[in-house]
Amino acid sequence: MSASYIGRFAPSPTGLLHAGSLVAALASWLDARAHGGTWLVRIEDLDAPRNVAGAAEAIVAQLERLGLVADGAVVQQSNRTVLYEAALARLVELGRAYPCGCSRRDIALAALAPGAESDGGERVYPGTCRDGLRGKPERSMRLRVESSPGSGDGVVAWHDRRLGAQREDVARTVGDFVLQRADGVFAYQLAVVVDDAAQGVTDVVRGEDLAGSTARQIVLQRVLGLPTPRYLHTPLVLADDGSKLSKQTGARPLDLADPLAALRAAARVLGIAADGTQVAPWLDSALRAWRERWLPGRIAPRA
């Protein structure tokens, strides 16, 4: 497996790493090392207005301070738009991508109509522009999600190494989802699928908040004929109010005056114990604990 395992950590440069993002970074690094594989770092910087100047370089420096060093050059999505353009063109050619003229207000009003689909309050795109714009200007591009018996690529069953068996009918829970936004920015779902395939990623280890994106990404992988990685979604670090700790909820950047303290806190969230008074020996100990818990063939408890 060591020859085929490629993992990655893919932060957005909207600020420095915090306690929650370190959990995902450490888990993805440990899993790659446990399998004798390759660990990549990819900066997901397509949403330029949200990017913080210098954050990409600072994140890489933070990771190195923690002993988490990428195998190879760090890539940035903003330099890879030609790949996303090609994927979108292929989806159009296949008849699976179409222009949409709906605004958020249009979708919100459609969601209030009698009989409109919803999933726990989340608005499901009703397919308004599937058969044409009807005079509206183009705002975005969407993927036509099929869940009919003849196609079925929108009904996704997948296995998460921590969460177990998962199943979602994307047509009912999300509908036709955005591939390129009204401002021209390629959507996260398309970019991450294209990048993972282009980089040969075999294993995605990331936070549980992104588990809800997995079915959409598998739909895209199927339509584009790309491989589906294995998935492991890690526990979340929660803010005081019980919400996910994030930059948007005021998460503080990691204090790396004591890198071991930050690493130990992340390990506690992951449910592993490690010893060591310096970063390198501690990581070796954490790696042994990770192997014991998560190597293939072992039944891993859910954290």
C-alpha cells in the first residue's frame, strides 16, 4: 500500500491554522506516514476576496514548526484554473452541466412554494433552469444530478473509516449544485475533485464538517470517470457555544511558542496518546498510536 497511498491537507488561506484545522492536519499526516505514503499540502485559495495576504506562506511555516512537512512542492488552486475549466467543459460536453440564472432570492422563494423539497431546512435547488434560462442572464453553472433508476449516479453509498456506512440521494438533499459561481469562481466541489484526481490522492482525511460534501464529490467523480478516494472524517473541535470552531467563529491562531502543547491538544481530540518532550520523538510516538488504531484490517472505534 505504501507505493499507492497519497494523502493531502488542503487549508484555505483565510487566516492562520487554529486548533480545529490542526486536528485535520495532524490526522492526515499521521495516516500518510502510517501507510508509508506521500503527504501533500494544497492551498485552496480560489475565493480570493476571503484570502488573507501572506496566510498561505504562514500556514506552511506553521506546519513545518509542528514537524508536518509536505512531500514535494506546495500547490495553490489559483494556479490550476485551466484544470477546472477543462473539467467544466467536459461536463458541458456530456450534457451534465448547464447555465443557471437563479439568484439566491429566486431559490429562497422557490423553496417556499407548496411541495418544494427541503432537507432539514436546507434549500434544495428545484431545477428551475434545467430546460433553459428563459430570458434570464447566466449567473452560474450547475451539475445536472440524476437519481432516476436508469442513471442513479446521484444516489451515493460510501464508507467512512470513522463514521461507517453513509448514504445520500443528492438529487433530493441538494439538487443540481453549483460548479462555477456567479462571480466566475470555480466551486469547492469541482475544484477539490479535479485536484484530488490530478494529484493522485487515494485517501482523504479531513474534518467531519466536510463529510456532508462527500456525496456531491463522489457524484462528480462518477460523471467525470475519476477514482473515488477512501475517506476518514475526523472529530471536530467545538467552540464554547457548541458550534464548530472556525475562523468565522473567532478561533484564535495556534500559539506555537510551545508546539508540543498544540500537538498534544490535537491528539486528544483524535483519541490517541503519545509521549515525548520534543516534536520529532512525540510524532514518532503518535505515529505508533495511530498505526495501532487505524491501520487497515483492524476494527477502529469511533472517537
